[in-house]
Amino acid sequence: MPAPIDKIGLNAVVPKTDDVSSGAPKDSKFKEAMQSANKSEATQGTDLPPMKEINPVEQKQLQRDLRKRMETTASTDPQTLFGNDFSAARKQLDIATAKVDGIKNTQASGGVRDRLSAIEAQFQAASTKAETMPDTNNLRDLLSLQGEMYKMGQNIEILSKVVDSATSGVKSTLQMQV
């Protein structure tokens, strides 16, 4: 699907012609326009929603959730507080990885694979942070870790929805062609 004109500009879609009488574009400008259009089409498939960030309302909810967790477990150990969250995130990440691996490796799927790699790195950073964080009463670090876990879970969910939408679109297209 070609990119909308407002994203790539009119000159990329309809190159200027120097020879008005023949209406034929000059080779160099035509090549530039074609390259620009091809780049836009290649990146069009990789336009993913931005990585999730935490807004102030979600921040307040995370603070309340952390307080409840600490009261329930009577602990400030990150492994105790977030161990189940890490397990659930790992399972979701494995499912998302399987879905992405099922996608044909094309230039358009590169963005999805890059996003999966970014989420995987986010998971590794959070798990390393949890392992190295001492069992202290440093609420700021615990809240930071909880925020990272929340963002990671949301990013995995977004990626899964994008992959599901892409695969269901391909399936419905194939069914219509049969």
C-alpha cells in the first residue's frame, strides 16, 4: 500500500518535469522520486505504534499497586515482589517471538523484528536490574522497576496485536483470492 501523499510529499509521487513539452521527467529526478517512493513503501509496513510510556495517571496506579504488593508480601525484595510478573512477561515474550518467527522474513517485517529485539533487551535490562537490586526499602528503585515491567508488558501486548492483525489480514487476503 503506497504511503499517503501528505507523508512523502507531492514531488515524491509526481516528479517535476523539466521538459514541459514532452511531459517526460528527467532521469535523475525520476530516479530520485522512485527511490523515495520505494523507501516510503518499505517503511510503511514497519510503522508500529510507539513504545509505551507511562502517563501520570498510570504512575499513581503503579504506586498504589506497589504499596499493596509490599503490604501483602511484607517484603521489599524485588524477586518476591515481581517474580510472577517476570514469569508472565517471559511467557508473553515467548509467545510473541513464536508469532514473529512465523511471519515471512521480508523487508516490511524487519520493523516488527526490530521491535521484538527492543522488547527483549528491555526484558533483559529489567531482569538484570531486579537481580542486582538489593533488598532495601528504596521505594524509588522499586517503583522504577515496576514501571519498567508495566511498559514492557504493554509493549509486548502492542506487538502481539500488530502481528495478529498482520497475519489475519494476510489470511483474509488469501481466502479472497481462492
